Amino acid sequence: MAQIAAENLRAFFLLLYFFLPNAIFTLILALRLPQWTKFMFLACYLYAGTFVYGFRSGHVWIDYSMGATVGLFCFNCLHLVMVDPLQRYRHKSDDPVIGPNKLSFAGRVYWVWCASTSVRGIGWNYQMPYIVTTPHTTRSKYALNTLAKLLYYFFLVDFFQTILEIAPFLQNTAADFSLRLLTYPQRVLCVVSWFFGVGYAGINFEYYLFALLCVATRLNQPEDWPSPFGHWADAYSIKNFWSKTWHSFVRRLCVSPGHKLTQILRIPSKTLPAAYIQLYATFIISATVHSLGDYMVGRQYLGASIPFFLVQPIGITIEEVFKYLVRRYTRSGAHSATSKSEPSSTARVLGYIWVLWWFTVTGPLLLDPGVHAGFSQERMFPFSPVSYVLAFLYPSSFDGITRA
């Protein structure tokens, strides 16, 4: 019952800090009000954001998502202030010349709302790269397929959260506990359970639940909801993991600040310095968004996510330097420099090992605070079929553990 009450609180929070502000900001954009009104709105929202801590539910997963929502909305507004979507954005259904400018006021409001909430740009001229497209299908087939995915991702989340819950090395952790103190296989289990079983599967579950509602109510077409993640087979480098495999929900929010910074520094676009400024700006913004989630979990955790996200571009830089040296000083590298062929099977395997090692080394920067905050012992869902089955088969594994 406590988690249901927390979910109700989150619904009210989303109404107050996302849907209502987004409706107001949509009207400001649709009315083509002066630029200062947009910054004034953003300032008012930031002020209102200082009161979000009072909405804490006591459930770390719910509190974290609420804090991150505030961060996402702030940077999304900042991005839309900088780009002027009515001038720059075009949907595939728009007239390519006049765009939304000749729409009725109600039509323009709806158009702006869609542009502001479509952070991946599906069907828009700013669609994020590496999106795994969804083949055309009927609504009924999409609904059945999505229901199957929901069951699959529910099972994954439940299974891996049960693993984290019963793992003896995560019980009664001391104040100075770190995943680095575990054996390497234990650390791999923790990293895989968090990133794949909880992060990947949890995001997929919430995404497809919302997709099912939107398609079933005919708000969207099935092809408007492609997979939020790319292919795991592409994750043979840190760069590929973040750009091709992991979700791209925050990528659009990072474009304008990075581009603006290169303009201020007078660095030409499409140059190596501009690319690295964009790279580091992206992870700084992502770190800031996640830090607001940290803050909602507890004031003492503010900024806990920052170190993890700030070392990721360093890892990508190391990769790029290594690839440059390989291309420059080896014959095979010289061939690959002029060829766009995929890496060999051996190179892929070495890449997977490198990526796994990287996240087992840097993962504790993100996961250690999560363990101390209670993420490993709290459920995303109010009930757990997997834990009940395992408790029946192996009751000793759950001694002293209170199940949801």
C-alpha cells in the first residue's frame, strides 16, 4: 500500500512539475511571445524546483525518477528556447515550406506540444541517429507484441532485483562499503544486474507501458514508438555503448548548450575540438540531470552521480586516441582508416571485454551511493513473483529478508 501511495504522489508530481509547466511553455512558444518571456518562465520553474524536496515519497526509485524529471524538463526548455522549434523543426507530415506557420492556433499548440515532448525526434527532421526503426504493423499486433515485451521486461527487472536482494555480499553493508571490495565475479554480477537488469529492463518496461497506452488510444502510430535502446551487439566500445546501444532520451537536450559553447569560443563546427566540446558537454548535462535525481533521494546524495558520468567522456577519448594510434602505426589500421567495414570478430570480442572491464571499474562510482541509499534492497514493482518462487524453493536464501 505504501508503494501505491508513493505512485499516486508521483502522478501528482508529474502533473505539477511536468504536464502543467509543459502546457504553459507550449502556449508561450505557440503564441510566439518574446524571448524574454521564455527565460522568465524558465526562471520561475527553477524557483518552483527548489520546493521539490518536499514531494519525497521515501521510495528511492520513485524519488529518483521525480528528481530526474525536473532536470530533463529544465534542459529541454533551455534547448527549445535556443533552437526556436517553429522555425527549425519539421515533422514528416508538415508542409516542407510553411511548416506549422499556417496551422490554426489549436493545431499549432498541438504541434509545439509534440515537438517539445518528442525528445528523440521520431518522424522529425532532428531524429536522433541509431534509432532502431519499428516495421509497419497493425495496432492489434503491436499491442500483443508490446504486452509480451512488458511481461519479459517485468520478469527481467524482478529477477535481477531479486538477485541483488538476496546476494549475501550486499547485506548489512558498512558505511565504507564499495563494490570495489568484492571479488571480480561478484562485481560483474552487480554491474550487469544494475545496468542490464534494472536500468535497461526498467526503462524498457516504463517506455513500452506508455507506448501501449498511446497507441491503444490512437494518439500515435506503432512506428512512432521504436525501441528505446539499440543493439547490444554494437556495444564493443564505450562510444558505441553510449551512442548506439544506450537510450538517447537526453541527447537532444545536450545539443544546443554544446553548440552555443563552441560559438562563444569561436570554434568552427564539424571540427575535432567542437566534437569534443559537444562530447563533454553532453555528459556534464547528463550528470546534472541525474544529480537532481540524487537530490530527491536525499540531500546527502546530491552530486553522487557526477563522477561516473564525467569519467565516461574520458574513456571515449582514450578509445579515440588508441584507434588513432592503431590507424597511424599499423598496416591493418591503415587499411581500416580507408575502409568503413565492421571490425573483425576478434576486435569485437576484445572490445566487449574492454567495455565490461571499463564499467566494472567505473560502475562503483554510480552504484556505491545507490547501494548506500537502498536501491539494491527496494523494489521497482509492488510485488515479486520471482522472489516468491525462489523463497519456496530455497527458503534459506531469504532468511531475514522482508519481501514486497
